Amino acid sequence: MTPTRQSLEAFFTAKKDRELLSQLRIADVPRHVAIIMDGNGRWAAKRGLPRAAGHRAGVKAVRETLASAIELGIGYVTAYSFSSENWRRPAEEVDVLMSLFVEVLERELDSLQRLGIRVKVIGREDDVPPETMAAFRRTEKNTAANETLTFIVALNYGGRTEIVDATRAIAAKAAGGILDPSEVDELLVSSHLYTAGVPDPDLVIRTSGEMRLSNFLLWQVAYSELWICQTLWPDFSRHDLLRAVVDYQSRDRRFGASS
Ligand code: IPE
Ligand code: IPE
Ligand code: MG
């Protein structure tokens, strides 16, 4: 979707948003925003609620983010929803998350279709409960023709594992004589990652203040701009996304060249 001043003003109506909006350059929004949705547990703890309540509340922020991304004309959103390290959490919390995915994918299908959102899942299938994987595969199939925004869900995702999987695939081709080692270059590696065909993120957002990547898209974020906010994920709003994008637009992306 190509936003206009009018369409943006109709969506961002709050006074604090309007001030930011006046600074936004419509033609220069990031093409791909990747988000480390962190802070669900802290959000729940602040309210004396179980962690599961924080994860449930986080769904609303995903909905708000996708709707806002569409309004801004962002083409790709990747959301870190479960890392390959998150299996270290108590089984009860993992179970809640795995069944929450199924529930939400089923409930939100109509809305995904209405908004024109294409869902893709990245990560290793192993260990993910079959019902959860099946719900994602069904959603991928049902939304495959949508073109407004691609929503990539990182599930049982680890950046290092992704690079290992790509390396294995490339090594297998080399061993099979399909590929000569001299043909291995950055483009070829990229095309063997889970994100093959997806542009690298321009902007990485992490909520709730932690200053680390936690094994997220290690190869792809080589030159991404980072934006970290204190907002806990369930409280993340269109205002926060707008703040991130306006801040992103103030950066000088040099890619190693001199300015
Ligand atoms: C992020 O919130 C959601 C997932 C990792 C699934 P957390 O659950 O990590 O929340 P905090 O960091 O404990 O507050
Ligand atoms: C990163 O958050 C993973 C997701 C948001 C899914 P974590 O809460 O797992 O990260 P750490 O443990 O603080 O690095
Ligand atoms: Mg966390």
C-alpha cells in the first residue's frame, strides 16, 4: 500500500502522533522491519499476573503493529516469536505459547485476509508441536496470494542454526557436484537462508530495553539500523512504531562509505 498524507492522518489521529507525522518522509519508510518482541513476562509481573497473561496481551500489540505497518507502507515485518533458546523455559510456559499460536492463527485468519497479509514462518520445524506447525502451514497456504504485507514469524528460530542449515545445504550441493566451492558468495549464502528472497531488515526494533540481538537474524542484520525502546511489548503501539520509523529516517546509513 502506498500511504498518502491524508491516509496517514486518518490513521494517526492522536496529537503526539501528528507531531511525529509531520517529520515523516513517506517515500523513505523502511522496507523491512524486524522486531524482537520482548517484555511480556515483565508486563505480566508488573500486574501480578502469570507470564501467560503477558503473552496473551502481546497478541494485541502484534495486531496493532501489522495494521500500522500497512498504513506506513512497510512491506515486510518479521517478528521474533519463539527462539531456539526459549525451550529453556518451564514446559508450562512453552505449552501456553505453542497453543496460543494455534488459537490466534485460527481467530485472526479473516482479518489477515482482509488486510492482505501473507504469513510465512521461519525456523526449524523439529521440536515444534505438530498442531502448532500445522496451524502455521495452513495459514501460509491460505494467505499465500496476499500482497499488501509479508508477515514473517520466527518460530523455533535461531540465527546460528539458520546459518548451520544453510551451510549444510550448500555443502551437500558441493559434495554432490552441483556447486563448485568457488561459487559460494554472499548472495548464494543469503539464498540458502530461511529468508531467501526477502530483503534484509532495514530496521530492527527491540522492546523493553535489552541491548542485545538474542540470536535473531544474525546474517541479515549486518547493516540494519537498531532501535531499542523501554516500552514492554504488550504496550507497543502505533506511536512507538512511528517513533522508530521517524528515528530511522534521521540515521545516516553509510554502509561503510565515507559521508
Ligand atoms: C517475549 O517476552 C516473548 C517471548 C520470548 C516468547 P518475554 O517472555 O521474554 O518477557 P520478559 O523478557 O521475561 O519480560
Ligand atoms: C528473545 O527474547 C526471543 C523472543 C523475543 C522470541 P528473550 O527474552 O528470549 O531473550 P533473552 O533471553 O533476554 O536474551
Ligand atoms: Mg525476554
